[in-house]
Amino acid sequence: MSHWTLYDPKFDAGLWLSSVVDNSGDAILSKTLNGIITSWNAGAEKLFGFAAAEAIGQPITLIIPEDRLQEEADIIGKLRAGERIDRLETVRRRRDGEPVHIEVTISPVRNAAGEIIGASTIARDIGERLRHAENQRLLVREMHHRIKNLLSIVQGLVRVGRRRADDVDDFANDLSSRITALGAAQQLVLRLPGEEEPCVTLSEVFRAVLEPYRNEGQITIARCDAPVGANASTSLALLLHELATNAVKYGALSHSDGQLTVDITVANATITIAWREDGGSDDNGDQGFGTELMSAALRGLGGTIEKAWHGDERVVTICLARVQLAH
């Protein structure tokens, strides 16, 4: 079995090189020092949208945006001096006029006498890489923003709760349960780098926050697929936690035969939540820090709340703007 080598008399180095260039996934092109395109491979056709017949013989400005023309002049100047441009990130223009972010390596081309007569360019599309980097940057900023917001909320809970607390253990327990509720909601809406924005529904947030209070058959939550955004989830978690805490202390969840039913109605731009507790006392915790916290949470959601008794059933009606809930 014979093997082809560079020393094989049948080996055509020019043909070999031409095949490598033609089949490269990168855009490979060449130009004169006057900026006239002299070669254009299949990768260049794919990247820039011009067929070889359209590009060869045309000035390189065919693919250079007007605001980058000076950059080309600087490149030609360096090439004339024999310099190589390595891994330059820049922007070029496709056939349809759309910009394309590329990384280029440009090398001077010499003739047999060693004179520089042009340049060869290898270009690679880096748009996806830049988009990924930008997404990473935005995710980090978003995480910093959320962490700062959560820390501010926790600091507020500590500051106000401490002033009203009569017992250190009660204060610690209340604070811990509120932070747990926040964590449950945030766990739903946070995403890892590279993941799509999670589609978290209103009923999912209800289930996550109420999970610690769930007894067999005692809590019924209506299904609602209205989306809940990352910003709204914090206020919503605090609101639901306070309602659940009151239900455990004074209402339907304070005894084993109580029943909590959450009905959710969506009408156009408004979501109405009917929190129904069968059983409980008239007190139901409608005072103090918890009430202040619910009011603050509702302000964050742009919502309203009404409380009423219908026989033995206590009904808390919450109205929320759908667009604000999704934010």
C-alpha cells in the first residue's frame, strides 16, 4: 500500500493547499495591497453571503462598514510594514447589510522576491461567543441585583421585627420562616448560566411557599398558569407566608379539621385570588408587623387586599395586575 508524502513526485502542493482552503470552515480570503479581493473560499461565502464570483475583483470595502474604513487603512499600513495582525476582533458587513462580529488573523503575502504584494485573511464568526459573554454579564448583574434586594429585605425584617419582638426565640423562629419562604420562591425563579428563563406559574409559587404547612387534604390550591417574574416572586412569597402564618396561628390551619382553599381567577389584565379559611378566630393576626409586611408586599405587586367574614369562613381577596406579576 502506497502512501502520499510531500516528496512524492505525484504530490501537487498547490492543489493540496487549494483543497485545504476551499474546505475550511473559516472564511479565508486574500487581497492586494490596494484592497482588491483576489480569492474567496466557501467559508467566506457562508460567512459574508457573497459568492466568490461576486466578491473576487471587488474592493475589500464590500464587506467593511463605513465606520470601520479607517481600521482597514491602518491594517494596510501594518501589512506594508510586514506586520501580522493576530486575532483582531472587529465587525464586518454581510451581503444583506447585517453586521457580523468576527475575529481575524491577517498575514502579509510575499512574492518570490520577498516583496509584500498582498494579504491573506482568516476570519471566524464570534457572534455566538459574544452573545454568550453578554448573557453571562447580564446574569451576573442580575444575581448581584437580586442578592442586594434579598439582603435589604432580610435587613428590614430584622430591623423592624426586633423592635416589635417580645421574645428572642419567637423573633428568631419568625425570621427564619420568612427567609425560608423567600428561599422557596427564589429557588423557582433563579436560573443557572446558560439556562432559559424559567416559566414559573402562580400556583407553583403557592405550592412552594405553603409546602411547610401542608397537611393531608387540608390545603387546596387552584391551578393557575399565569407567569410570575423574578421581581414579583419576592413580594408574593412574603405575602403568602404572612397569610399562611396567620392561618397556622389563628385560622384554618390552627386545628386539624380546618380547610384552606385558594381560588384563582384570571380576567383580562387582573388576577383575583380568594384565600378562603374555613374556621379560625376573628383575631386572625390582622395587626402588627405582619400586617405592615403584607402592605409592603402588596405595594411591590401593585395589588389590593380585602378581608371579610362570611359565616364561619374568612375570605381574603387579593387583586393583582397580571403584567406586574410577570415582571
